[in-house]
Amino acid sequence: MQKIRENVAFIATAVSGILILIGWQLEGKISEMGIAIIFITAFIIGGFEQAKSGILDTIKTHKLNVELLMVLAATGASIIGYWLEGAVLIFIFSLSGALETYTTNKSKRELTKLMALKPKTAFLQWEKGELTEVPVGDLAIGNLILVRPGERVPIDGVICGGETTVDESAINGESMPKEKSNGADVFGGTVNLTGAVTVSVSKTEGETLFSQIIQMVQDAENQPSETAAFIERFEDKYVKAVLVLVGIMLFLPHFALGWTWNETFYRAMVLLTVASPCALVASVTPATLAAISNGARHGILFKGGVHLEHLKRVRAVAFDKTGTLTRGTPSLTDFILETEDQDELLNVVYTLEKNSTHPLARAISDALGRRGATYLQGLVTEDVPGFGVQAAYAGHNWKVGKARFIGAENTAKYVDEYAENLAKEGKTIVYVAKDNLVVAVLALRDEARREAVRAISALKSDGIQTVMVTGDNEETGLAIGREIGIDYVIAGCLPENKVAVMNDLKATYGSVCMVGDGINDAPALAHATVGVAMGEGTDIAMEAADIVLMKNDLEKLAYARKLSVRLSRIVKQNIFFSIAVIISLVILNVFQSINLPFGVIGHEGSTILVILNGLRLLLNNRKSRQRTHSQTGEDFQPKIYVHTTP
């Protein structure tokens, strides 16, 4: 039944076409009344929905539309005895309407698929472990729920018990499951794969990431592009103009050119048919919906056709640094040693940093842990807030931290040289001392996303200027900028100044895109011509943005712009083709060089062609490149090398 409801327009069109064929075959073999009944039935079945839509829309908006013109043209053709031509007109108009409905339904199916992934109930866990199945809408923040293997996570929350792997493809499109343990965020609509977990609810049903995605798709379907909105406004005036011309055509040729009344009326009906702006009206909306649907399949959510249209005009793209161009967390990049016993050093540093809660300490311990460092049981760590950590081990005093904590007088010249060079690369320096002698230097930095380099390169190849806006110092900003190949770096920019920067860029380049992920990016995203938020960013950033990259993949920005360029090209093709066909058919009619059947075929055929041309946007621009490396940085290994004193 669902399939029948979705394809009712095609079914009605098919039945109408069959009746037309029957009537055509029976012409001359049965009575005129019988032929009229067959064609009238074809009229009603094929044109009912279109006529109903046109009449209701006219009553609602008090504006004329193309559906009314088609009803008048078909009625006029029938009045002068052209039943077949009138029926064919309705049939082809119905077919074009069915294709347009297919495009709309294709976009809605993306939304339906999303909504089908949204669980309706959850298992609420009480203090003694009892479980109660409750509607997801009844859950409150702080409630504990149990999610078993194979079940969909019903709502956003934080794991507070158990470990598992989660398939998040419904949210970000990534096929690789993610491992989750205590403290990890989970999102409603994703699938729990391996282990049972207890989750503390962190958002209400309407605030979840999944609900936001659904709302964005719904909003996108209801926001026409500027071109579509213009054509909608233009349609009423155009239809009125056509009706005036048809009124003139009904009388002027008879008196001015000596045409018979029958020929005059016939030519007026041909004019009513060929001058109707069906193809022009269908030039934009089906193509826009197809492009939005294409973007949704690739993890790009447009909040409306207008933003997709604006993206083509962008001449400069400004990026927030932390969390957008970079991973947003520090990584250990360099480890310079001056000792023969590397294992002892690595194990001591790993243990000291493992016992610390500092973000840099976690980055160091994670990197060394991946290299196989061993945790030393019994090593007691003393945390010195703001400076570092220290401990006694195997008869030696160890320190890890800032230069002042280690003792600047104990750093050798080579240490200063290393530290200076690493600092120029925008890295944070951490020292390791053994009995007050520096034995290692560590460097950390918020590393650039690997896909950021490719994204910047793709934008620059299209002539787009790229700008990085960061609150970091100039040295750090320039280091990251050089690494990813960005054109300009604006460093030391406080959050409250980003809007001013955005206004300056708009004054220079005209249309500007802003890409960010944080709360502090939201004002700039709102002020940009097109605001783009990263899918793993804050809710406020996603709310302020016009486009959301759900896969957190910057390369999708380049794909979105290419989609915008394709949409613009196809819409222009459709508009120019539609206008050319209308003008050609009107001129041929004035010179009595075209009859009603050819007028019907030429006019409605052009409508079908522009819709089919728009449907090409459902196809991928090119095959997505396969990822052969991690984009998360979890496989990143620091450079570890030993300094040899001459």
C-alpha cells in the first residue's frame, strides 16, 4: 500500500495514457459520444490532481498558476473537437507532474529513512536494577537507561557503565564502528553492537542530535532557492499576460488578418498551450530537491535551497582553527632523548603522565602507550599544579614539566636549540629531567586534520581564497597554516572579534563562507554569507550554520560547492531551454506553422526534459575516494629520536 500511495501520480498517468490509446484506436469505430466519454475519463484521471492543486493554490494565494492554464487549454481543445490533442496535453502534463512528485518524494524518503531509525521506547533502569520500558519522550536528563547489543541507542547520553562498539553511520555516514567506554558520548539513532551499556541521559528527545538532523532536512525542503522564489513570484504575472494575449488572439486575427473564427479560436488554444510556463516553473525546484537529497546521502545537510545556491558565489572561505582545521586535542609530535636506556625513560614518563589529569599529560601517555610503554607499579607521582609532575624511582628523582619547573640553568645548549626550533613550528615544549639533568624534550601540538590539506587544495584549485581565523599566537597559526597550505592567517583573534573579521572579509571578497565548530564561532557563522558547522561541533554552532557537515570531513565542503555549481549550471540550462522552446513555439503558431498536437508535444516534452535534467543531480559527481588511513589521529606516532652529544 505504501508503494501505491507513493506512486499514485504515475499510476494515474499510466491509466490516462492507456485510455488515450484505447480512444485513439476506437476513433471512427464507435460513436462520437463513446469517444468523448473515453477521453473525458482520461482527462479526469490524468488531470484531477493537477487541477485540484492549481485551484486550491489559487484560492489560497489569490494568484494564477500554470495548472489553470493547462486545464483551460485542454478544455478549449476539446470544445473545438480536438479530444485526442486535449487528452494528450493532460497526459504529458500529468507525466511531468508525476516526475516532479517523484523528485519531492525522493527527498522525503531520505527524511522517512531517518525517522524510521529513531527508537520509540527505552529501557529505564532503576536503582535496584529493575527495567521499565518507557516512551523516549518520557525520559528526563539524568535518567539511566540500559542499551543491549543489537539495539538502537534511544537518546543522547553518556556511558556510565560497560564497554561496547557503536555503529554511528546513521549520524555521520562513517562505516567503521567506534569503541565506547565510560564517559563516552552516544547518540540516539546509532546502533549498539557488542556490549550492554548503561547510559545517563544528557538531552531530552527534542534536543538530540538526531532530532536536529531531522528538523534540518524538514526545513531544507520548505525553503526554496532565490531563483525558485523568483519564478514563483513571476508565475502569476506571466499567466495573466498569457491570458491577455490569448484574449487578444481570440479576436484580433479575425479582423486584422481575415482568419476564420474557427482558425482564430484554434490558434488561440495553441497559444494557450505553447505559451504556458510549465517547463520554466519546473526548471528549479526538482533540481534543487535532487541536489539536497544528494548532499544528504553524502553527510551534507543544507538548511534550504537558498544556501546551496549561495555557496557557488563564495569567493573566500574562513576557517576556525581548533576542532575545524585541527583535531581539537593535543598530540605528541616529537620526543628527543639523551640516554641509552630508552625503555626506562619511556616507562617512567608514561607512568608519570598516566597519573596526571592534565590534557597534555593524557596526550603523552596515550602516545607512549601505543608504542608499548609499561606502567610502573608502585611509582608514586606528585602533581605540582601549573608546573608538572615528579617522582622518585630506582634511586633517581624524575621531573616532567615546564622549563622553569625543571630548572632553566640545567638545560644544555642543544636543548635550547631543539626547543626554539620546535616552538617555531607552533608546538608546546615539555621537558624531562633525571636528577636535575634534562634527558628528554617532548613537543606537542594540536595537529592538522589530514583531510584539511586536501580540502584546502580543492578550494584553491577553484580559485577560492582560504583564511584561517585563530585565537592562537601568530607563530602557532602560521605553522599550521603552512602545513595545510592556507592562503592567509589571522592570529590572535578573540571570539568577539570574529564577526568584525567576517565583515571585513565580506567587504573584500563579497560572498564569504565561515566554517567552525564551537560556541564562539556561532556569531561569525550567522554573519557569513554561508555558515558551515562541523557535525561533531556544538549545538549552538549547528543551529547558527546554514550547512552542516555531519561526517566532520572538510573535503565534503568542496563536494558541496561542486554540487552548488552543478545545480546552477543545470538550472541555467533548464531556464534558457524553456524560454527558447516557448518563444519558438509562439512564433511558429503566429505564422500558422504548427498545429495543436505538435504544440502539445513540444511544450510538455520540454517540461519533461527539464525535470529529467534536474534529476541528474541525484547522481554522484564522482566516486568518493576510499580512505586508507585514520582521520582521528589515533594511529598517529610521534617522532622519537636520540640526541648524540659529539
